[in-house]
Amino acid sequence: MKQEERPEPDDPHVMGYGKLFAIIAALLVLTCITVAVSYVNLGFYNVPIALLIATAKSSLVLLFFMHMKYEGTAIKVSFLSTIAFLCIMISFTFWDVAFR
């Protein structure tokens, strides 16, 4: 199995225009899906679907435009622990609102 090449720490993270165009196209498609879903009454599932689409869009931005895909392990672990803490805080908020 061929291992993926990792860039050197001082190398710039240059991606081809084709890849950047594909990511922008995916973001635009996800934005159109978000707008389309907002006009459909899905009851309880409106918020979870909107959050799922927003998570997908933010993941694309983080991985490719903010170059998180090319960062080291320490930064990835730090970022993931921050996201885990944010999820815990959001779940506490949802729990508080649900049981008022």
C-alpha cells in the first residue's frame, strides 16, 4: 500500500485550481440544499438536517481552505478536543431547553 506523501513543514500547501473549484462547487450545492430544505416542513428533523448540512460545509472549509488536512497531529487533536467540548456545551443547551 502506498503511503500518502506529507509535505514538509515549510512547504506551502498549494492545491490545484480543479480541486479548489470542486470544493467551491460542493459548497454551493450544499448551500442550495440548505435553502431548499428550509422551505420543506420536516417537523422535528428541520434542525438536525440543517446542522448536518452546516457541519458538512464547515468540514470542507476547515479541511481544504484552512489546510487542516495538512496539519500535524497536535493541532488536529487540539481542534478535535475543542469541537468535542463545543458539542457538550450545545447538548447541555438543548437539554436545558427541552426540559423547561
